[in-house]
Amino acid sequence: MGKREVSEINAGSMADIAFLLLIFFLVTTTMDTDKGLIRKLPEIPPADQPPPPKIKQRNILEILVNANDQLLVGGEYMQVTELRERAKVFIRSEVGNPVMPEYKETEIPGLGVVEVSKQIISLQNDNGTSYEMYIKVQNELVAAYNELRNEFAQQKFNKPFTELAQKAGSSDAAKEKWRAVKAFYPQRISEAEPKKVGGPE
């Protein structure tokens, strides 16, 4: 009786299958995108520009972040989780309160003449501040403005600010309301160049 021949497996197409699998995983795998902040940097002022007017201290909320990622807000140590509410109190302020930011009568289309706070948030980081902490602080400050804008838009126009922002591109009425809310709560975050504000040597 003759020996039975063992049939060989044709491996010629294995390379093609492996290549197709490689392409499949490359296409379907999500890559980590770069993290960052959307910020429009101010233009370099001309050399002959006069110095800006001095701002009263009561209109400025100073935020310092040292090399240990510790937060000093208005002279008090604070956790980053407390920053949003502290910023909201300052941004909202109170008309007539001598220790809170001053107000200025401003005419805003859609709102008329209203009192707008002169608040400015001044942020100063240390050269050793971690990027993660920097992002957290920025996120909390922007969230403070957004929450106040949402509350105000809901109160005045029965719609949150985020909805007005979405419709601003297609509706003139929504755009006017969106601009009115932004003018009532202007986002003023002044960021100085990082320097040594405290922490380890």
C-alpha cells in the first residue's frame, strides 16, 4: 500500500492577508491628538504707542501658579477645583461693592445701556509650572466665563449661551444675542510671560 501524500498548505497569500490586516488596523486606530488651547495672541504694539492706563487693583484678580503647581488666588492658597467658583464671584462682582471690580455703563445692542464689570483676570505662571496644571487653570477660568454666560443668556433670552453660539452662524437674531452676552461678560484673561513666582530652586 502506497504512502499517502500530505497536502501542503498554500501560504502564498498569507503576506497579502497580513498586509491587509496591517492597513485595516492603521486606518481604524485612533491616534492621540496634540493638546492645546485656542488662543488669539495679541499683536505686537508699535514702539511709539503710549503706555496703557493704570488699572485699579480692585479690578484685577491675580492668579499665581508656582513651580510646585500650587495656586495662589488673590493672595490665598487654593485648590484648582475651587478656582472656578472663586473666578465666577469675581467676574460677576456686585455693583457698589468697594472691594469688587468697578462697573461701567455700556450700550450693548440687544440689551440697551447696562452696567458691565471692569474685571480682569491676571494669570502668572512659574517657569517650572507643569503643562498639565497650566491647562487645568486655563480650563477652569474659561469654564467660569462660559457658565456665567450660559446663566445670563438663559435669564435674558431663554436659551443657553452654547445654543446661541451654535446658531450664530445661521441666524442674525441669534448672533446679536450671542454678541450681547459676550459683551456683558467679556472674557478678559491677561497672561504674563512665565517667570519665577515661587517653588523649589
